[in-house]
Amino acid sequence: MSVLVIAEHDNDEVRTATLNAVTAAGEIDTDVDLLVAGSGCAGVADECSSIQGVTRILLVDDPAYEHDLPENLSPLVQSLAERYSHVLAPASTFGKSLLPRVAARLDVQQISDISDIESADTFVRPIYAGNALATVQSADSVKLITIRTTAFDAAPTEGGDAAIEKIEAVACPALSEFLGQELTPSERPELTSAGIVISGGRGMQSGDNFAMLERIADKLGAAVGASRAAVDAGYVPNDYQVGQTGKVVAPNLYIAVGISGAIQHLAGMKDSKVIVAINKDEEAPIFQIADYGWVADLFTAIPELEAALDTDP
């Protein structure tokens, strides 16, 4: 049987995390369908049709799916799941909200955050905040899996020629209603797809001080992140959070500023290609995984770094 991937998108363009999930699906079976459910999302389906590795696009265009409410999407995915051996989604807020509901409806186990595929029924996933790996085997007829996107390359967005099939929406239970959302406006790259990330921790002392990091980010073309401690302290919004309870990132360069290195934060960024840590505490755990460590007061180090970037030709 084939594999179904649930596309994550905003009704205008597909998220990069979907491309990582497509790559993972291709390691299970070469017959990969992609579900694009939304409202006014025909353009997304057209975009996805050129993704390499996708055989068919299932397009469901209905107002009920405009805001990705998992209570509305789960009956749709349930109705399609019996056609497939596997149903995959990115291990993002989207996938983590949706697939557990589908698993409950189908009365099957959901496998979370896999980082490797050994066979069609055997998968590897990190446990203990990424400090150990567990190999799990599923005997369920339909395997519902969220994908750790940093563990799989993004599928090429050109070269594919998938057919688009329009299908009907299913009845929604009307258990929830979309009221509104508050998004942080930014022209910087999105955290999970950025090549460079600079993150601040509790050591930043206030939200106003994050302006220092934002200036560095603008010079480097980087995204700005934060530790859970900084988010919990109210310095920055929750969508900045990097870690086990936030976003998992693996940029080419990760700069940790004023972050001690709690285990849940390390779980979200330890796969970064190069890690630079700036902290005045030379015993901070972050230095144990950093490629480069700078023991300094961040309020001295960051202005020095900014000045160096200004003078760099």
C-alpha cells in the first residue's frame, strides 16, 4: 500500500517541513500521495505537484479547513487512512496536534518524531530529550507517524509531475471554532528553515535586550530564537521557542547567547552544523556541545560582535 503525507501550508505556499516528510515517505514506499486540505489552496496543490517523489495530490478545498483546526482535519484524514499503510506529517505543532487525534479515532498507536527508518514497520526516534535513541516496531495496519524534519533532507521542489485529484470534504464535528491568531511579524527567515539562528536565553534579562540579537540577525540574514526560560519569562513570544517543547532546528550556524543549556533546549538544536555559545558562566552545560565557546558577559560580547560585523568588508 502507498504512503499518505499531510501537507502543512498556509493556503498560499507549502511549508518546508512538508518536503522533509515527503523524503521520509519515499524511504518507506515509492507510491506517495500528498493531502492538501485548506481553503483557497489550489495554488498550493499546483506548487506541490512538482515536488519530486510525489505520485498524486489529493486536494480538498473547503472553508472548514482554512485554519488547520485539528478537530476538523482529523475526520478527513481518518476517512482516507484506510487506503494507506502509513500516514505521515511533520513533527511540528501542526502534525503534533493532528495525528494523535487521528490515532485515537482509528484506535492505533501513533509514533512520534522519528529520525530514521529501518524498514516499513521499524523506526528510530529520540528519547530522553534526544540523549538516547529508541527503535520501535509497529504492528498496526495503519502507521501514523510524525517526522523529525531535521533528520531528513527536503525533497526537491522541481522535477515532479504529480496528478491533482479533487476530493470532497467530510462532515466536521463542530467541536471548535477559529476566533483569531496573533503572529509575530518578521521579514527574517522562519526558524525551522533558517540557515543561521541566533537565540537568547534567560541571561538576556528582558525582552528589550533581544533587540541586540535582532540587529545581529539582520546583519547575518538569520532567524531569532529563544530558550524556554526566556519565553516563560515573557521576553519573547512562544513562537520563538527552540527546544523539545518548541521548534527543532538544525541550521548551519546556531549562536546561543545567555543560554545555560538545559536538556530540553539542547534537544531542539544539538543537530546544528556549528554551535557557538556565549555565556559568562564557564561551567554552563551549553559549552559541552558547542563547537566554539566565548566566556564573556553577553552585554559586552554582543556589541563587540555587532561592531566586528559592521567593519567586516
